Amino acid sequence: MQIPHFPEANHPLVKSLFHHSDQELLDLFQRHPEAGKYFTAMFCRYSPIVYTLIRHSARSPVQADYLFALTWRHIYYELGGLDLTSSQQGKDTLTLQNWLINMTAFCINDLKLPPTEAIHYSLQATSPPLWCYIEQALEQMPPVLRLMVLMAQTFHWSETRIAAYLQAEGEAIAPVEVANFLQEGYLMLEDKLPADVRAIYLGEDLPQS
């Protein structure tokens, strides 16, 4: 089994955090929800463990990659309320590593995966932290724009097909207008991503501190 390599681990913003302890990274993540580098650093630190656990339980590599991404999405939303200091396992304080292993086991056992042919996710195309922040940005977009972007990017629908679907739903939008709306949607989506996420994953200049 080959554990995927994630290029973001070599980005200066992420490498600069490697000396922090798990507790420090968790504190920074919770105190700075507008930043993406702290979650990305935790992902880079623990993705080999999580991937190894998942790969041994999944039926196919495609399902393993998708479950890996779903698990990190679940972890992302749970981390905000995690308090390691008050969580006890017997007499020992729960560590981030043990908590992540528990979360991974939960996802392996509880998440229902679609068949391989129905999965549109590509681990090579979109790393789980980027997926989490894209999803968060999409939630902040107007519903129609979000729907167009998803139909174009996830299902690779043409502008004509998107327009036909929207017209059937009562939206009087021509194919040429779909193209304009998509451009607007992509710009809005990028703008709503954290600045450090754009630097890490989209190659933009590092944000000035």
C-alpha cells in the first residue's frame, strides 16, 4: 500500500508550523477560524495514520480516497469544539492522535459509501483540507450560483444543460448567461477561501503578516 504524498506539506506556511505541538495547533485552529494553515498542518501530520487505517478497510482505492476525504471533513467540523484537556480515556488525557484514530474508526464504521462508479472525488485533484475550505466557501455563496458551480465542476455539465435544468426549475437563464454567472461564481468562490489557503493550494503570494 502506498500512502499518498501531499505537496502542501512542503509549503513554507505549513512547514513553519511543524514545530508546534498538537495542542498548540488545535488552539491556533480554534482561535483563528479565518486561517486554513493550522488545519492543513494537522492534516499533514496525521494523514499517513488516517489513510493507513482507511485503506485497510475500504473495498477499492477510489472508495478509500473518498472515505479519507469524508473522514477529514468530519474531523474538520468536530475539531472546532474539541477540548483535549477535559476529555479523559481512563486515567490518561486524550491525545489528538488517539482522538483522530477514534474519529477515523467512527467514519469507517458509520459512513455509507456510494459504489465506486458513483464517486466523483479525486484525491490527486483536491486535497481534503482544500475540499473542506471550498465547501465552507460554497456555503457562503448565493444558492443559484453555488448550484451552477457544482453542476459545472462536479458533474461537468455544459452551459446549455445547466441553463435547461435551471429553466425547468423556473429560472429564466440563457446558456450565454450561465457562462457569465459561472465566472462570477468562480471569482466569488476564490475570494471566500482563506488567504493562506489560496497561497498554499492556488499558488498566490503569501499573505502579509
